[in-house]
Amino acid sequence: MPNHSPIHTGEKRFKCDICSKTFAWKCRLVKHNLVHTGEKQFKCDICSKTFALKSNLVIHNLIHTGEKRFKCDICSKTFAWKSHLVTHNLIHTGEKQFKCDICSKKFTLKSNLVRHNLIHTGEKRFKCDICSKTFAEKSNLVRHNLIHTGEKQFKCDICSRTFSLKSHLVSHNLIHTGEKRFECDICSKTFAVKSSLVKHNRIHTGEKPFKCDICSRRFSQKSALVSHNLIHTGEKRFECDICSKTFALKSSLVKHNRIHTGEKPFKCDICSKLFAQKSDLVKHNRIHTGEKQFKCDICSKRFTLRSNLVRHNLIHTREKQFKCDICSRRFSQKSALVSHNLIHTGEKQFKCDICSKSFTLRSNLVRHNLIHTGEKQF
């Protein structure tokens, strides 16, 4: 009974001489002292890892046996350790008892709150031994090191593609299942991965959280910033095997190679027209949808393509940046200069199908055809 009574009285009469922590039972003090001595007398027979407490060795052995005797009553998921089951149950209850004192954000686990606090302190105490990049969390450093080792231990069972991180494999598998459970509240577009939805939402909010340290230009995605930085470094390490042209990005080389192969992998679902680049297909689709998202700030005229808006703005600015090398006449659009140059070359590439008369400009042929049709449009 004397050993049992501290439960009710709360008495803790055994004190650590080093850190002054107190305990109700002497055996707890004995175990605690191992923290200070560093003694680890219990050794795993399989991997030789040592532990200060026998109970920790018992828990560790579950890794080797694979035994999971703690089961969730709600979703039947099993766990090797009871503490993991307790933590897991918080998913079902939605309880978030740990609150950030600075921004009031709440967390299910205390460890998540600790990691979150690093955002406010800016502390990055984990450093890469190779490139000296620092990280707030050890797990991020571990993931970062895979860049240097090139290790990809997670393999897709369907297409055999390999990944450095298990989370990337999980996201990849959604390609095969076709599951898209994350939906945009504004346009109802669905995504397989939550991170893709977060990136997509920046289209609606206009948020650009990634800033270039050199020119201060901002981007909505980190990958776009990484690509942009190559403009400043001038690095072009991807070379075309056919024409030796070099590119800063591998994706740019892939797109370029389609010039040589003639490959057009992107097909319009409406008219079946093929395109070499996805961006060209996106622009083409606006012909069918009639969408005109680019608006002139001066006269409010709208355009399907940004390039058309840029050309249109020259009307307001009266800027004529294209100059004829022969007569120095200037034009606001390059196409107009090209047409003008035909006057100097004498080339007449547009021919009337009825009388075979030829013209330098297509517009002249159109006007000429009115003679044959008898149409009087004015």
C-alpha cells in the first residue's frame, strides 16, 4: 500500500540531484537518471541498437516483428504502439488542443505546433553538409539530401516510375486511379493532390508569394521562380542533339525537340487540331469557348490572346518600333513591315483565280475580287 498511495496524494518525494525533477516512485527516478548518464544497457538482438530502458527495447522490437496490436475502433487501422493509436484517434475527433500564441492557429499534435513556431522564429538549425542549405525541420533536410544522393527507393507498381519520397509516390498513384477529390470552391475544377488545388487557387486570388531576390519579380509557383532565376545566371545545360541549341530548362529542350520530330501530342477535343505545345492548345480552345480574358485598360476592348492585346495597345501609344531598312518607314506591327517589304522586292504572291492578275498584298486581292463579284460594300 505505501507504494500505491502517491497516486492519490500526488506526493513526489524522490528528487533528481542533477535537474531537480521529482518522482513518486524510486524506480522512476532510477530510470530517469539514465538520461543523465547516457547508459544504454538494453540491446536489440537484430539491429544492435541500444536503449536506456527495457520498455523502449520492447517497443522497438515491434519494428522487426511487424506486430500491430492496437486497433482503431472507427476505421480499423492498426498500430504497433498505443501512443500512435491515441494520436491517430485525434483525426476522427478533430480535436486541436495546441494553439499558437502568435497567430492562434491550432494543431492536433504538440509536435506540429513546435514545428509551426519555427515559421515565426525563422530558426533553421538543420544544415546540409554538401551545399550548406539550412532547414527548420530535420525531415526537410532528410528529403533535401535525396537531391544529392539521387536515391529513389519508392517505386510505382503500375508503371515502375521511382520517387525519392513516399508522398510523391502516393500523389503519383492518383494518376492511375483518376481520383480527384480536391475541388476549387470558385470554378469547381478538381485536383488529385491538395497542393495542386493550393497552386490553382492563386489564379483566382492573384497571390504571388515567391519573389526573385535580384529583380523583385514575383511568381505564383516556386518552380516558376526557379526557372526565372536561370535568366540571371545564364546557365543553359540542356543541349539539343540535332542542332546543338542549348536551353536553361529540360522542359524547354523537350518542347524544342518537337520542331525536329514534328510531334504534336496535344489534340483539341472539339476540332481535333493538333499542337506541339500544351499552351498553344489552351490558346486555341478560346476560339471555341469565345473567352476573351485580356482587356485593354484604355478602350476596354477584349482579346483572346495576350499578344493581340499587346499589338492593340500600340494603337493608343502610337509606338512604331518596326522600321523598314530601305525607306525608313516605321510600323507598329511586324506583320505590317513584312507586307510593306514586298513593295521593295516586287514580289506578288497573291493571284486572282479568275483573271490570274497577281498582287503584292492579300488585301489588294480581296478588293480586286469585288470587280468580278460586282459587290459594292460601301
